[in-house]
Amino acid sequence: MSSIHEDLVKSLNSKQKAYVNLELPDPTNGEYLLGVFHLTPGGKFNILQAAAEVAAESSTGTNFKVKTETPFSRVMNALVYQLDLERELVWIAYPWRLFDRGGNVQNILTYIVGNILGMKEVSALKLLDVWFPPSMLEQYDGPSYTVDDMRKYLDVYDRPILGTIVKPKMGLTSAEYAEVCYDFWVGGGDFVKNDEPQANQDFCPYDKMVKHVKEAMDKAVLETGHKKVHSFNVSSADFDTMIERCEMIVNAGFEPGSYAFLIDGITAGWMAVQTLRRRYPGVFIHFHRAAHGAFTRPENPLGFSVLVLSKFARLAGASGIHTGTAGVGKMKGTPEEDVVAAHEIQYMNAEGHFFKQSWSKIPDSDKDAINIVNIDMAHHVVLEDDSWRGMKKCCPIVSGGLNPVRLKPFIDVMGNVDFITTMGSGVHAHPGSTQDGAKALVQACDAYLQKIDIEEYAKTHKELAQAIEFFTKASKDAM
């Protein structure tokens, strides 16, 4: 321990000392969930004092040492175990036995990014990365129905699943909404989703929307010979209404696999996400992250990163979560943030910002675990008949300002095609029609698969040519 660190330790009061161990023997021994925070102290405390207060508040303690402590309760103390003074980084180890043993993700977040974000002892506190030990993964659901299952249903492999968000976001009647779905599907698209605020508006009653989407899907499947998927927003005011909407969809005559349940995971809550995962293990659970920017934007000094949000979505059992467009689209985000998050939730082993996360439930050194990682990195399906060996993948869902011209640039940044893209205006703003927009998207994807430049491919594909001309000009005009 350096002399600077020794001086910081000496500055701790008796309560704070109980939440610091800069010589913790083995933080990765399976007893702890680990977190890395960017922390800037506020008020009278130095960084280690402030970190100790954060560890206390996020585990067993409060602002004063209490007489009701027991020897066992002290074993549950979170511990500051590492500092980087130059970058203002703090590592904290949380005994994961602290958390609700029912696999409760909201309970974890209540501890580690709950009250601590309101503490006056800090002026900046951002959870940048977390690490889950294999012993903890066993207690949590993880995804059940994955993008691999969706690919099998759609018979779509070796390319992104091509989707759209119906636009305008609001204002279409149920019949008008279904017409847009039909046009996209007939144009060659795979996947349509409700936008995140869609519910039971008077101009678009939920039951009629479900009925008309079913009719539009049936007609599109008959005409194209290809199966389709629709993601319905089931976020609701209360539990009963959410389940009522789910059951309405289940009982509407849809083929299993042809529908997903979208939940606004942050605004509806983690309990809603986990309820859907547990009640409907055979349905793709689509986590929309509306409001995430309040926590994740880099300029916000308080909150958590996109990586942290995405990892907890996988832990909770989301089949897919929006992960951003890595600076290619309109949303705030960089490859360092969005692509790292995407890879972390789709691979068995992946490097985060500070931790290498393994989603294996058996020892990493086991030959079967090593084999799974190798197969996974080759982009083959894993955990089909041996799901006890690891937590299944969560699919990156990519939306926000993408269009056919930007498909290949995003794939290049992403490094793979294992995602769902949901283009809104990138389809519906096409100068021809929604159907032409869908055709242009399919053509852009075909050009990518055939390794042909889209400008060259567009010479014989008019919808793509129109898209290139329109979106290139629109991008220049927006500058």
C-alpha cells in the first residue's frame, strides 16, 4: 500500500474503517458482486472517506455507527477494495448474499444505485461496470427465449433481423397502424414493434390494434411465404392490466414465436420485466430503455453506464434490449459505450470497461465451458441442450436514426450481424412508401451479404437508389 493510500486509511473514522479493505485477498472468489464507480467527493470528505460512506449506505450502514450491529451483520458490509486516485475510480465488493435470494434485480439496484445517488458526500457517482460471479448467476433467471429462437422461427440466419418502428409514433388508428405493419412486412421486413409510448389510446384501442395486426400479419405471411414477428408494448398502469394485455395477445390466434412482449423496463420497472420473463418463458421479452439517458449519458455525473444497464437486463431475463447506434445513428453514444454493452450481453465471455464477464455457471477452466466460448465466438448457437452451463444471450436491439445507407457502417462498427435493427424514419420517410422503404432496407442488407457496394447495387435496385439519394441529401441538410 502506498503512503498516500496509508494516509487516506488513517483519515477514516471507526465506522468508515468497517467498510474499507484495500488488501481484500480475493474479490473474485465468488462471494462478491463487484462494481467500479467514478466518484468525486463532495463536502468535507476525501475520496476514500466518501467511498466508505457509499459502501455503508449501499449495504448495512447509515451515517453513524449503530449499537445494533452484530458480528454477522458486519460480514455483510460492502468493502472498498481498490482506488485509482488519478481517475477518481473506486472499486467496491458487495457480498451478494445481501440481495433477495429470489433472483430480484430491482433489489440489487436499490442497494448499489439507490440512495447513494442522493448522498451529499458525493458530487459525482457513476457506476461504470459490474461483475457477477458464477455462484450468483445461478440465482437469477437470465433470458429464456432468445434471438436464436426468433431466427429459427423466421428462418433468418447470417444477417440482422430487419425491423421497423411504426411512425408516426402516435396518432394512427388501429387500422392505420396495421396497414403500416402490412406494408413493411410485404416489402420484405421481418419485425415490427410498437413505439415505447403506445398503450390503449382512445384513437387506437389496444384490443383493435391487436386484432388488426393479427389480420395484417396473416395476409403478409400468405403473400410473402415468410413468417413475421410483432412486438407489442404491454407496459401498463398495474400488474393486472399488463397480464390482461399479454393474455389478449396470447389468445388472439397468433402463432407462438410471432409475437414479443415489449416492456418499458426503466419506467415500468424491473419487477415488470422479471414478471414477464417468469410468466412467459416462451415469449421474446423486449426491454425498451426509455428514460435511460437520465442515468447513462456521459455528461451526467450520477447514475450508471449503458453497460451496467444492459448487463442487468440480461441478468433479469430480457431477451433483448436497446443498446444504441454507436454514434452511427441519431442517439447519443459511442462504440466504446454501445458496442461494448452489445458484446457483453450477447457473448458468453466479453470484456467490459473494467471487468471480463463470464456468463458461464460452470468453471471457466472446464473443457465444456471452453468449448462453448469457442463455439459462441464463431457465432454459432450455444446452450440449446445444456442450459445449466451458462446464462443465455440477450440480443442488442438497435434503433435511433439508422436507415438503409447506414446499415453497413453500423455492422462494421458492431463487428457482427447478431442484432435486431428497428428503423423508423429510415423506412417510413422513403420517398416512395413504407413498402419501398422496406425493400430498400432488404436491398441494402443483400448488398452487404454479397459484398457489393450499395452504390453499385443500387444501379439495378430502384428502391435502394431512391433511399441513397434521399437520406444522403437529408443528412447533408441536417448538418
